[in-house]
Amino acid sequence: MELVYQAQDFTEAHIVAGMLRANGIEAHVAGHYLHGALGEVGTMNLAQVHVQKSDFIAARILIEEYNEE
């Protein structure tokens, strides 16, 4: 899977992943277990959204539209 979006937090990552899934793109939110291991310190850049390589361009287009709103 390819990293398609680096979210600010896990809530945003799940919103983006849900939007992608609603548009027919399988998406996975990564970083949950790392957050638990590190606690509240140093949790930046852990919430990531990944998609299949074949869906990367379509996902980026949808994410760009999401970011414009």
C-alpha cells in the first residue's frame, strides 16, 4: 500500500479514509499502535492513510478536492 495522506490526527485520517471508501477506494489508517506505544509525547506524523498503488492517483484527486473545501 502507498501513503496517500498524512493527517494531523487520527480523527482526520478516519474522515479522509471514509471519504475514499465512500468513493470506492479501499483505504487503511495506519499508526494506531505507534500512538499507544509513544503515549502523548512525539505523536506527530503517525496518522497516515494508505491506499493500493493502483488507486493512488484517484485518491489524491479526491483528497485535493477535500482540502479545497
